[in-house]
Amino acid sequence: METTPTETDVSGPAPLTDDPHKEIKAKVADFLLSLIQAFLRTGFYTSDHPEAKKAKVGLYEDFQNIFTSKGELTFMVRDDPEGKNILIEGVLPESHNLNSLMLRGMAEMYAPKFAKFLERKDLISLTLKNTMTRAEFTNFIDVMGEPVFVDTHEKSDKERFSRTLQERGIFNISYIFIEELLAVKREIPWRSQIALSRLMKDFRTIPLFFDLDEEGIKNLRRQIIQDIARHIQDPHVIFPVLMNTDIAETKEFKESEINREIIACISDELLLKISQTLLKEDVRPQESELPQGKVVGLAKQVASSLNLREIKARAPILEEYFKRKLILFEQLPEAMQRKIKFEQFTSKFLRNIDSFFTQFDEMQDGERYLKAARIITRIIPELIRRDRYEEVLKIITHIDRQFNEKTQLSLSAGKILEEIEQGEIMRELKGKFLTGSKEIHMAIAPILVTLRAGSIPHLLSLLRQSTDHLVRKHACEILLQVDSSGINLILDELNKREFATKSAIDIMRVLGEMKRDEWIQPFASTLRTYINHENPRLREEALEIYYKIMGGDGETLYLDLLNDTDIGVQKRAVRCLSGIKSKIGLEKFLEILHKAEDFPSDKDLQIEASLFSALGFYGDVEMPEIESLEDFLIETLDRRLSLGPLTFLKKKKRPLSEGSIAAICEALGKIGTHKSHDILKKLEKHKDRLWTNTAEEAFLKISERQQDKA
């Protein structure tokens, strides 16, 4: 005989503080512990014994407190590799292991005992409904603990157990013995088997417990379905149930009716998932095989339910159901019917495009023309979605021609063009333009050009919205093709300084790439305002673009910017001056380099390498105070770089940075002669230095030039 169970104070890990179900889990854990103790304790005492009564005190209140509305609590015994495992379902949104709900010490002690308790009764599933009365609940605890029902493996024991429950008025429960598990030979999940088994058993026990008419029994069966399906949120469980409800059908309640009730009570999210699962089954009504026929019937029921619910993301699923003839056109939402009609009309138009335009040309009445034109233009968004831009262009060109011919149809055609410019068509075109490839842009361009001034606001909006260089470039090109004075609109946008830094730079680059003689001066004026911008990055980029379009005409500006407060702008100015081979700039460079050697400032040191590199763009010119630039560079290296054994005898000078040495090597590679060979060879020998490869490349370039001259 087993010893009397005792309460143990063993604590486990604290529940996670961010668990939204923390409070209800704690209530469930407390109730489960008390319930299991009551089951076990009443097994050692008669129902009127003080210990048995003590075990039931407050238990019914705890049971009711775990529910917020009508519901039930289900225990399911499952064989796992580690042994018997008990799943709890019904109170929480998902199934939970008993061990995960109870504190660790309590779970280790009571979970195995409870599993053994249910196993000896041959129970695989036990459900308590919160509609139980106090007396019903108390009687149930007593029956479960009676010694005569400790083991109920025999058929006669099970029958006596069922009779006892009925005699004591215990109806608000559901239980399944192991031998009652259905669909064992069908390849469906264990949890689906439990649901189907409970459906069949509860359906068949209704007449035993309740004296109801046919309608009453039908309503009770609907309630059973709702109770069972309500807590199943996994499509991998509910879908096999729906596919196998033939197991549970009765004479009065057929498979299709059971499925209809299940589908009606599941959540929107689960309905979508089941719909997607059905589509993966490649459901097609014309198939004649029996399994496929069952899937088709279920798909039609799911499609009908999906159609009646206002669920986001249902549209593509319903469309696919319609294509597979699983739902009638009249059953679809009105918006979807209109969409499908336009898709069908669009396909008809594409098949007979010439006849459409022939009929269009024959119209003379303005009102009739207006009505027909609106019908045709309403299919343009669908043509755009199909990337049929050639046909879109044909429609718009035809309407534009009618507008320009100044006939009695001109007024009507003008109205249509206004509607195109202000409505869905332009939104669709802009959407495609923003995300499309170069080929898409080129296909849309003629449409926007045909719309002329009507497309300008949309092209400007593309400049504001897009972060893609190609989109902006093509939008600018189209805008200038529509109206050459459109550059003023773009420059006005830039002059407002409302663009983000990256966007402003990108638009300036686009215009710099397009460089047109007729608007270079106004563009240069805009760039000048950005060269004075407080943001150094904008100053630097605007200077680079200004140099590309103005070249040597900006020499004075470049010279001024050698004194800019930002080192990046100074370096860019150096490149601009060397690019135009400014003699004044060269004199400035040498002046700064001499100063950096004797009385360096922080800025002089930062710009020194850029200045040495810039000298290479001038060729080997002679200067008043130096023999040549090559000699100047060699002497600078000799003075400020210690490479020989007697370096301590040399006049001490500030040493060159590795970046400056590399820049000198780069310049010598462009302008040097045989005079530079020795110093470059010495530099090559210093491996793993920043200048090593540059010195080697410079030596090779000089040698190649000498060979070419020879």
C-alpha cells in the first residue's frame, strides 16, 4: 500500500517577469497541485473522512478562479521517450507540460504520481468543464479517488465507472480511455486523434446523459465541437481533424456539418493558415479521386467561411480559390468582384486591342466618348501591374491626339487626361518607377513625356521620395525632355534647402552628369550657394560638381577654398587647382609646403600629402626658386627622410609622414626622370612601409617613359 502523500515545500525557478500569462499560470499551478493531492488523498480515505474533506476545501473556488469565461481544463497523457508526460490544455492559449507549470520540486514529486494515477484508470484524456456545479465537482473528486476505481482496465470496470458518474449527476466532464483512441491506423498527429476520439465519444454519450429532442441534441453537439476546437491553434492539428471527421459523424450529424461547425469557431488567423494548407494540396475540383474530392469539399467550406469574414490578407487566397473554381464569383466580396472583372476586361482588351481603338475612333458624341474613355482608362492600372507599358502609351497617345485635334471630342479628352494625371494611374506609374529597373524607367518615360506638364509634379515628387541615384537621374532626364525649362523647377527645389544632405548631393551629382550648356550658369549659381553651406560635406561635394561643369572658370573660387575651415574641402580645392594646372595654385602649394617644413600648423600637416600628390599633375615645370618640381621632390626626400648610415650629420628637419612619402613617389611616377631612380630604389628596399609599392610603381613608370623616348 502506498504511503499517504504529504505536502512538500520545495521551490523552483521564479517565473519570467515578462510572461503575459504569469498570473494565470500561477493560479493554474496552485490549483493543479491541490487537485492532484485531492485525487491521491481521497484514495486513502472515505469521502466523509476529515482528511478527504480537508483536501477538497476551497478546491472548487480555485477551479473557477482559473477561468475568465466559459471554458474547460483538459489533461492528456502522452508517451514520450522520457516516460509518461501530461499535457494541460484549455485555460492557457497553448498546451503546456504539467512539469513546466508546477514548481520544480512539486513537479518531480507529483507529476509522475498523477501520470500513474491516470494510467491505472486507463485514461488518455480527461476534461473538466467549468459549468460543473459545486456538488458535481465534489462528487467527481470522490469518484476518482474511490478504491473500487483505482484500476479500470477491464471493460466491466469502465462501464461501472460511467454508470457511477451518471448516477451521481456528473455530466460536465469528458474522458477517453486508451482503447477508445480513434484513427490509430491513419497517419495523423496524436493530438488530432484525441480530438476526433472525444468528438465521437461525446456525440454518442449525449442521449445517455440528457433527455433532449433532436434540435436540443444538435445544439449540444455544436457546443461539444466548439469546446474541442476552440483551444486548438495549430493548423497541423486542426487540418487532420477536418480531413478525418468521417470517424466521428453520426446519423444526424454528418461529416460536412461537423466541419462547418469547426470552421465557424476557429480564429481568423487559423482559418488563413488552413486555407494556405489547402492550397498547397493542389486542390482542383475536376479531379475525380476520392481523397481529392474530400479536400475539394473542405476547401469550398473554408473558402465560404473566409469570404464571410473581414480578414486582412484574405484577398490573394480567395482569388486563388476562385481560379480553382472552389468559390463562385457571386460569393466573392464586391471589391474583389470588381477587380476580377477589370482583370478579365483587361485580358479581353489585350486580345482585341485594334478593334477597341477602331470603335474608339468611330465615336463622335462627346458624352459617349467620355464614358468609353473612362472605361478603358480604368484598366490602365492593371496594365501597369502587368508591365504592359506599350499598351498604356497607345491609350494615352490616342486620347492626347483627340485632345490636340480640337474637335468636338477635345473637351472630353482633356477631362480624361486630367483624371489620368491626378488619379490612380500616376500612383501606379510612380510606384513602378520607384522600384523598377532601368528598362522599366525607359518604358515609362514615353508615357510621362506624352502627358507633358501633367507629369511634372510627379517627376518632382520622385526626386523628393527616391533614394536611388538611377531613379533620380532618369526622373531629371524625363523632366527636361518634357520641358527644357524644368531645370528651374529642380534648382528651385535645391535652393529651398529642404532636401536631406544625401538627397541634395545625389541630385547635384545627377545634374552634373547631365551637364547642358543652356543651364550651366543657373546650376553653377545654385552650387555656389551650397559651396557656402554650413555643412562641410555639402561644400565638398558641391565644389567637386562645380569643378566638373566650370573647370578653369572657377580658379578664383578654388584658391579661396584653400583657406576653408574643413580639411576635406581644402583637399578637394587642391585637386581642382591641380586639375586645371593653375600656376597660382602651384605657387600656393609650394608656399604651404615650405611653411609646413619649417613652421607647420595642424592643417598644413593634414594637407601636406595632398599637396605633394598634386604636383604630379603639372609636369616637370621649372619655377623661379627651384630648378624643377622633380628636383624639389627629390631634395625634400633627401632632407627629411633618413635612409643612409650618416643621417645624424644631416640638418635636422621635421620628418615626412609615410602618407607624404607615398604621395611624393606617386608624383615622381608622373613627372620623374632618370634622376629619381636612386631615391626610389632606396625607398623600395624598405619593405612593409606605406610607400614601398608606390615607389616600385613610380620606378617602373619612369623606366617605361624612358624606353618610349628611346
